[in-house]
Amino acid sequence: MTKQWSERELMGVSGAYWAGCALQAGVRLDLFSALDKGERQEEELARELNCDRRALSMLITALCAQDMLERREGKVCAPPEITRYLSRSSPDYVGFIIRHHGEIMKNWVNLPEVVRFGRKCSGAGTVFTQDEDARRDFLMGMFNVARLQAERVAGVLDLSGKESLLDIGGGPGTYACYFCLKNPRLKADVFDLPTTGPFALEIVDRMGLKDRVGFRPGNFNVDPLPGLYDVAWVSQVIHGESEEGAAALIRKAGGILNPGGLLCVQEFTLSDDLSGPAHAALFALNMLVQTPGGRTYTASEICAMLSGAGAKRVRGLSVDLPMDCRVFVGEM
């Protein structure tokens, strides 16, 4: 450990959630969408958003202090880069993942008890939630996150000569779409829970790929995977599974590949000595409080799962991705 900690820094880490909560509140109240129309008086904003005037003013002050909003001559305005990402009318809106972060905070509050007893608290979790708003926040939040890196991955993963791909647990189908955009001969199916279908088809339609990307409903832990494919893509899925469940899913994915097919796994990845990196380590705790057995895995563990599924020439791709993501590929 090389960092020298001070009392102030430790207290800063402990209270860092304050800033996140202020941002999440602004997004949930659609404050940034309202300011996309131009600068506004606080009284006007309070009426439009159905908020208490005094409380909204305090939230605005907190967001101004973080350079997310500005006050000018008694009016409130938002910088263009803020409304670009936080206004619902923007095609670059990332508010879904921010809303999702707020939704799962109640699970993090229970972290000490989960660590003590080794199991998550009761609840369906975001994947199987019956709350329509929470489901949309989760699935479209996955689109917000995946869009940051899908084009980059599609540019590095060589799918030349491949004609069919199954995106297993693909959520809104972001990667399936970007792979097809990059590879004109490729067609893809997204395999996920039936409740995911409308969101995936919405993204497919938005990206103009209705004739090349389909949706196949099912639960990959229970149902057989459909058909045979040239590529199996398993992205940000195995972290929700136990070691046994993750290995079983990768074997299942390998079983639907044509000879010479590619078995691909993308994940937040821990170093083999478990020293980090930070996001992957913290995401493991996110899985601890939300799933019965999920966690993040090391590169060696993921490569071993691919080899255990029968893949040869297993390797990690050289691609710079955010949030400690890595892509691993093996050939069947």
C-alpha cells in the first residue's frame, strides 16, 4: 500500500455518497430536463417539478457547488454538457444508469449485515423486479454503460467470416447492434428474459437493425440456448453468478457454437493477486449485496472457465475499456 491517508481523506471517502445522492435527486426530479429549455427562475422550477421551493433551492445550491448548475442574475441554468447527458430529450441521456444507482443504494446500506452473515437481504433484485420503472432504469442503464465501450470492442473483436452471433443475457442488445454495424454480413439474436424484449427491440429499432438483430426470450440458467451460432457473446453476466453458475453458463454458451466458433466473455476483472483494481473490487460488493452468489472474477479464473468449456487459444484482447473491463476470447 503506497497511499498515505489522512483523517480528512478518510472522511471524504465516507461522505462521498452525498454528491452522488444530490445528482441522483436532480435526475429523478427531471431538474436537468427542465433546464434544457433554458434558464429559469427557482419559483418557476419548483412549480413545474412539484417541489418545495426551499428544498429545491438547497439542492440547486449543492449542484452549483459541483459545477453541474449555475446561478445567473437570479436564474438557474445548466451547462450544455450537463443537459446533453442529463436531459431526457437528449439522445445521449445517461440518466437511466444514474437512476439505477439510486435504486440499489438501499442494498448497499445493508453491507455490514451482508458481510457478517454472508448473504444478501431479501428482495427480487433489479433483474427480476416487478417494478416497471426500476426495470427500465436497469435495462436502459445497461445501454448507457454499454454504449460507452461497445463501438470500441466491435472495432477490436475480429468477427470477419462470422455470420451469426448470440448475445446471451444481452439486455437491450447494445453489443449485438454494434457488432452488426461493424460487420455487414453478421446477424445476431439477443437472448434474455421475456420482460427485456420490449427494451431490446426499442434499441434495435432506434439503430435501424430490425432486419438483422432479433430477440429470443428465455432464462439462460433454466432454458436451453437457441440454435447454433458462430459467436457466443457473454457480457457483464457472469458477475451475477456463483463460481459454479458462471462456469456452467460459459460451458452452455460453448455448446451452441459451430466448429471454429468464438466464445467471448467481457467482464469487470480483478487482478490475479486481488489487489484491485478499485471498480472491479467495489463491483464485487455490489454483487454481494444484490445476488446470492455473484462476484467479480480474476483474469485467470475467466480464462480457466473458457478452457473448461473446451475453448482453445484463450486470450485477452488488447482494448482500452473503462471500469476495469476486459474481453476474453477462445476458439471452439
